[in-house]
Amino acid sequence: MATSGACCESRNSWPRLRRLSAALIAAWLGAATTAAADPTDDFVREQMKRQRIPGVAIAVVKDGVVIKAGGYGVADRKTGTAVTPDTVFKIASVSKQFVASGIMVLAQDGRLTLADPVGRHLPDTPESWAGITIRHLLTHTSGLQREAPGWVPSSTQSDAEVIRTAYSAPLRFAPGTKWEYSNLGYTVAAEIIARVTGGPWAEFMTERVFRPAGLLVTRTTTSEPVPNRAAGYSDNDRLVDAADWPAVRPGGAFLSTARDLARWDAVLYGNSILTEASRRDMWTTMPLADGRRALYGLGWHVNRPGGRREVWHSGGLPGFKSNLRRYLDDRITVIVLMNLDDADDEAIAVGIAELHLPDRGGR
């Protein structure tokens, strides 16, 4: 009877237990939904909707470890292929830090110095270039024009040919007296890498920077098929296919992924590619002749003294925008790649950073 009573008591309690279980499950589901809501995802999707961006890939890195990686939207509107952290984008001028790193590797090898005059490695340069050093090239303080007169995006002429078209053009200012962005300067720097190494600068970058750093995808931009490659778009009002430039300056040369750039960030915490002295030099503002300092290092923008220590670079090419921001003291890096050129990449990158920096929204 006791057993029977217990049995009957248990059956009578089933409705109450079912109601309790349902309440617990509902509460658990609500908690799970709340936990799953990611402010970064929400922010990126809101920005994509507002700016009509087809696809975005991001990575947030803390101490060299990825703490957030995501892909949003489509890599190709024709196929509907989804963006992932491994989608390949043109990274435009984020490439400049890699060309600068190639120069620094050669400096570490003792094969050149940043104080070398350009004419030491390119003997046919004009007399007007005599005061230009490699450091001037990398810091945009050379006085060279933004683009060489003979550079056209529809042509595949060699870097040396492009550079020679600038020989007759006057310098915009005396080297070291002013900061003015120059893609031509990075074309000259890449040509110096080729002259010093005796081979294509892109091969040197692959052998001495990309492979040792474990970058699995990063490579020179090409019109050849590349797996997982995003299509680029222009005009966020209409989203038209972007022009595909076959001639890409060394300063905007590379294809990469959010995941690969996160690997690069991890490498920048150690000495396997760049020594501590090299990294410090790259992230130090450039002194000008009048005592002012240009807020640019070697391939990196540097924030104003007194603020949060940050180095960063953005980039844009037809169909693509990129932004990589490194918060040195916080050891937080934000990477944003997108397949639209008509968009505010900085708003997205800084907004993501605000969610992860310790005194803003992160922990």
C-alpha cells in the first residue's frame, strides 16, 4: 500500500511537475537567448543594414588570441555565398604594413638601412631624389606625388616602369619637411626589396613574411581564380559590380582574410618576424624638419600623443574597404574587411573596439 500510495501520490504530482518543468525550460531558454545575443553581431548587422553593405568579415583579437570572429552577409550576390572569417578580400592599403615589414626584415638582415638614400638601390633616380631615404618612403615624408604620372589601373606595367614616369615630376616638398600620403613611395620601397634580394618583391614577402608568420591565404592580388574570394561592389544605392584593377600598387597589393590578419596580429607579439626594436620603430611617429611629428610610423598610422596608444591602417579599392586597428596597451586588435567601397569602415571598426576595450564595454 505504501508503494501504491507513493505511486498514486507521484501520479497526482505530474501536472505540477510538468508545469514546473515548463517554467524552468522557458526560463532557461530565455537565459540562453539572452546569453546568445552578441552586441558585436548586433552592431555589425545594424551598420550593414544602414550602409547597405553586402558582406563583412571581422576578427577581434586579445593578446594574440581570437576572441570573436564572424562573417555577415554575402561574399558574392550572384551565388549567395555567405561571408565567413576565411573569405578572401582585397585589403588595399592595409598592405602597407607588410611592405614596410619586408623592408624591416632586410634591415634586420643587415642588407639595407632606413637611412639609405633611395639612389643607393635605384641608381638611375634623378638628382632631385637625392635627399629621399627609405624611411621617407615608408613614412610618406618623401615629397613624392601620391601616384606616379604613368600609373593607370588598367595597365600591368612593371613597378620600375611606373617609377620612371615620376622622374621628371618635381617633388611636392623637400624630403622630411611635410607628411603627405604617397602610394608611389611604397612602389619605390617594393622595387628596392626586389633590387636588394635579386627577385620579385612578392616572392620575398611570401618567403620571409607570410609563410614564417603562418599566413595561409595572404598573397599578392591577382585576377586568377582564388578559392573563397569575395566579389567587390560599388555605390551602396545601387550595388553595382566594382571595377577589377589588374594593376595594383605594392602599397595596396594583397589579398587576405580576417583569420589570416588575426594570425599576423599574434605574430606581432613576438620576435619571429620583426624584432621588438623594429616593431617599436614602426609604431613611432616620424619627426619632421621643423620639430613637429607626423602621426605616421612605418606602414602604420599612429594616434596623437596623450591619447590611447593605437596604431592602425585603413584601405580602399574599387569594391573593397578594410580597417585594422591595434590598441597597444589594451592588447586588443579589431579587423574589419568588407566588399563595398562606398561605406564607412572606420565607424564599424571603432564601434567594435568600443564594445571590447576594457573601459568602454569590454572586460
